[in-house]
Amino acid sequence: MQSEINSSNRPEELIQSYGLSAHPEGGYYKETYRSGEVISQDALPHRFGGSRLFSTAIYFLLLKGNFSAFHRIKSDECWHFYEGDALLIHVLDPQQGYSLIRLGRDVQAGEVYQAVVPAGCWFASETQGAYSLVGCTVAPGFDFADFELAQAHTLAEAYPVQELLVRRLCR
């Protein structure tokens, strides 16, 4: 029989066990997969400034009182729920406007185990409890050259209806 884990100690256990490091957008992460194959720059859309791996994946842990700040990348990002509390992903899409993804296990509350944030959308996330452990898979693979943190004033001007949310979830 497995011993019960104190949920208040669980995030620290996850950080230590998986070797998670602080992420520039907030939270903790660990890369778990880098494709061994590369897509050449000439086969990618023009928004990419070089060749990219086929795909990459990470663990991502967000703790209560912290958030993943609004940012965007040049690839689609598929989010996967693993454990803990639901994670809210706030998405600002240039064509569709604001949407909210509830990543979690409570289907009755509208939560899903997987969701995709399309390339070029601004997005931020926050846990709904003590912590959320999720995974993110990016294709073409993640490269920090494709990562942009939002400036609150600029993003708030572009999305005035979400100004309070933007200012709360920018660094």
C-alpha cells in the first residue's frame, strides 16, 4: 500500500524529484524531450528565423501565488494535465479574442486533459489551488528565439476589455 503524501509537501517533492528549474515566465520546468530530427528553415513558415527540432516537451509546475506571465511563441503548444489542481490558461488570439482553457480532471466543470494554444497567441496561466503539474509539447520544437514576454501596457492597449487580467498576469 502506497503511503499518503502530504499535499503541501508535494510541489517541493516534484521540484526535487524531476529536477525542475525556475522558468522566465514563472513556475518551474524541466525539458523531457528534444527530437533528434530537425526541420530545415526553408521548410518552415517565414516566422521562424532558423531550423527547428520536430518537437520538444516539458514538465511545467505552477504553485499557488505564482503565475505564468503572458507570453507567446511561434509554434502550437499542446498542454497536458497530470496532477494537482486545475490550471486556467488565458488565451488572447489576434483573430478570436479572449478565451479560457480549464486544464484539469473535472469534466463536469468544463475542464479538459489536453488543449492547444495556437502559434502566435498571447497566453498566461494560473493554478486554481495549491499547485498544478502539467506538460507542454511544442511543434515545431521550442526555441527561446521564438519566445516573447508581453509588455503589460502594449498588450492592454491591444486587448482593452482584458486590461485588468493583462496587468495582473504580466511581469
